[in-house]
Amino acid sequence: MSQAPEVKVEIPSVCEACGKRHFTAAQGKFFVEKCNVPPRYFALCDACKREKYAKKFAGFLKGVQL
């Protein structure tokens, strides 16, 4: 049997929002191949992810009385 050709997937190692390097290519490759993490997960660093989702959550809370 012949093996399927290897597909090259680009794994970002620099945050798209702030430009900070937050991951090595080897770390990203490991998680994509072994843990089935989608490459898009690595597009933002942890700090930018927190900021993005904090803003999104705040939008949900607009007008809600606590």
C-alpha cells in the first residue's frame, strides 16, 4: 500500500495581534500531530486570547444588572 502524501500545514509561531513570538515550530508541530490541536489555535498568544475573549464576554454582559 502507498502512503498518502504528507500535507504541509503552516503553524504560526508569532501572535497575529501583537507580533510576539509565543511558540516554537517544534512545539506547534507536536501539538498538531500528536494531540490533534488545530493549527489556528496558535494564531494568538495567551495574553491576546484573554483580551479577545474578555471583550467578547463583556459584550454579552452589556445591559445585564449584577
